[in-house]
Amino acid sequence: MEKNSQASDIHWMERALELARNGLGLCSPNPVVGCVILDSAGNLAGEGWHEYDQLDHAEVVAIRNAGIKARGGTAYVTLEPCNHTGRTGPCSEALIAAG
């Protein structure tokens, strides 16, 4: 699949939505969220979802799964990353730190 094409964007966002559904009924009061991270070449590097309340959010799980391959990549997230510290740290900062 061509990197950064509209078809690619749709494919990866659909995958992120599919992942988010894994948290239905489990992560309340938080929303269900899925995240896919591609490496800099556009290949799947990591994915995750918000599994349970008070556990890592989808972005942090996906970053951990991607490891160093996240640097320079693209994140597809079904909800804007949080930017505050509550029971977990801000996902926006985790994405920035991952590069």
C-alpha cells in the first residue's frame, strides 16, 4: 500500500477503529481508543488500544509495541491524544518523545 495515500490513511484508521472496539465495556469511564503506528517507511510498527481504566492509553501501548521503529513514523489514533496528567501521563507528550 502506498505510503501517505488516501487509501492507506483509510486502511490504517479502520484498523485503529477495529482495535478501539476491543475496549468496549472495559475501559469506562474512559472512551474506547485505538492506535496504529507506522514506521518511517509506512510499515506497521505497533498497535494498541485502551484496555482497562487506569492502564496505559492506546498511544502508549502502541509506542511500546513499536519501540524504536516509532521514530519518524505516523500515528493513527481514533481520538485526539490527551494532553494532561491524570491517572496516566499525557499521550501527546509520549508521542512527541517517541519521535
